[in-house]
Amino acid sequence: MNGRMNNSLGSIVIDSNVIATYAGSVAVECFGIVGMASVNMKDGLVKLLKRENLERGINVRVEDNKITLDFHVIVSYGVSISAVANNLLDSVKYQLEAFTGMQVEKINIFVEGVRVID
């Protein structure tokens, strides 16, 4: 689904892939996030996504210009998952609302793995 906003000059349509790509780029900048994860349901394997495929680790739903996001992330070993999750929630909500002009209604975070960073 796409986000749609109308004004006096016309309408603006934001594709959900644009929202996912932007949200993914904001997420990987957060402290403690190693990257986005792609989960293979058939094998149950988790794969760390490269920077150009970040949107594959995020599910976006837009209803009545309200955004719901599902993040599948891999976090750094040794950090507080709750602190990382709260930082991710605050950063993504603020930046995505400023970027799109739409309200972020809900953000779900699924921690798919932990990685040691050198």
C-alpha cells in the first residue's frame, strides 16, 4: 500500500518501498544495530542484508496515512536489547514522520540474531 496526501495543488503518493528503504537507512545508523535481517521461513535461516537490500528486512503497511512497520534486525553482542530497541523506535518514528508527513502508528521489532562486531 502507498501513502497518499492531498493538498490544494494535487496529491502526493509515497511508495511503501521508499518508506522501507528510508526506515532501514535510519535503523542501521542506530547504536547497537548490526543490520537488517532476512528470514528464510522454509529453512529458518537468518541472513544479514547488505546496505542496498535493507528494505527486505522491513514490512511496511500504510492504512489511512498511518504507517505500521515490522523491523527484523540483528543486534550487537553485549548491548542492552531494550535500550537498542527504544533508540530505534524513537529515531525511526521521529525521522520517518518528518520525512513523509505521515503518522507512524506502530513499530514492531523482531530481534533475529546477535553478532559480535570487531
